[in-house]
Amino acid sequence: MIIEELRNDLLASCGEQRLADVRIGLGYTGVMLENGDVGVAYTFRENASAGCSVFMGKRPLVGRTTTEILEYLGSSEGVESTVGLAVANALANRPGSGRHEGDILSVLSIGFMDRVGMVGYFGPLVAPLEKRVRELVIFEKNAARSHRVLPAEAAYEELPRCDVAIITSTALILGDMDRLLEAAAECREIALVGASTPLLPQTFAPLGVTLLSGIIVTDGAGILQIVSEGGGMGFFGPRISKVNIRP
């Protein structure tokens, strides 16, 4: 499974650290490591436990090791898996060579004859893509996001008929990524997108992924405050760098 590959690659390439701060916000979860690095992931709380507590794992989180918390990746409890992915991103998403700053559309390989499948509704990308491709098909779990989206389950049938796949990295939280990449295997371009994206080429290149589009946090304290106050990408602004990597 991809989650196991991701965990193993992180353990092999990143030194163990302890967590210095954890913020489980309504929109995003942020984790700061003892060296000051920060990672975020979308807070998947749709299947959170009933009641006033949404994180049911072992407490406290602060002071525990990254090795311990990475075990939450792939948990059936969405918030636990979210925390695990935020830790993964704190470890993996750092400045380095081969990272190209900017919006995904500046590097995405698309043409006027392409049929593009978008898994997860990325509002700011919809209109620009529709002007540049033959057809854009959007798959989304939350039908309220737009009147034109198809059910998320339709992606498994439609992606094999697409030329380009743009896949939300929250699929790593939900455990859907393996099936989605299998469905998109014949696509010319497969991009994993969003602030939840681990920038770890060695994990995703063997799986056919051609582009990783995520973020690097440049103002950790600022991001943690925004996360704590229920903010998301629209508020991250200059506190992050949008980064693209071709494995």
C-alpha cells in the first residue's frame, strides 16, 4: 500500500524528531517539529467520533516521536490519519533542489485535446483548466461544492478514459489513493495536488505519478495560528511557498 511505502521512505530518509506543537483545526491540521519545521494536512473530520472529542488516539501528542505518530497514517479514524500526514509533510516538505515554485498550472502538461479528470474540487483551477482542455470532469465526495461534480466513486470508471489526472492528496488520508492511481495508470500526466501533498518523489515515482504539487511552510508560527483559528489555504498567503516537483 502507498501509505506503507510513504511511511517506510520517511523513516529511512528523515531523522526521528519529537513533536513540539499540534493544532487540529476545523479546516487544516498543523504540526511543528522540535526543529521548527511545520507540516499541514486537511482535517478530515467527516467520520470523526461522535461527541466533543474528535481525536481519539493516545495523548498527549506533543513530545511524542515522529516514528510513533507516522503509525497513524492510514488509520480508519480520519483525524488520526490527518495528524499522521501532517507529520509526514513536516518531515518531507523542505526547501531543496528540483523544486519549482509557482502554481500547478505553470508546470502541468495539458493541451486542448486533453480530457482531464479532477479528483477533489479545486475551485481556483476549474475555470483556467476549462479554457485550456477539451473536457474537465470533476469527482467530489461533497456534492454541495458544485452543481457540476460527479460522485467520487465515478472516478474509478472515468479516469481510465482521461489523458490527465489531477488527484487531491487528501486521498492519502481516506485510503483511496491506491485505487485512484490504479484507475489513472494510463494517463499521460498524474498530478497529486494540495497542501496535504508529501513532496517525496521516491515514494510516488514508481507508482506512475508525474507531478507533486504541494507547499512548503515558511512561517511556521503564523500557519499554526491560522490553523487554530479555522483558516485554510485562502489565508496561508505569504507564509507558504507553492512548490512543484517532477519525480
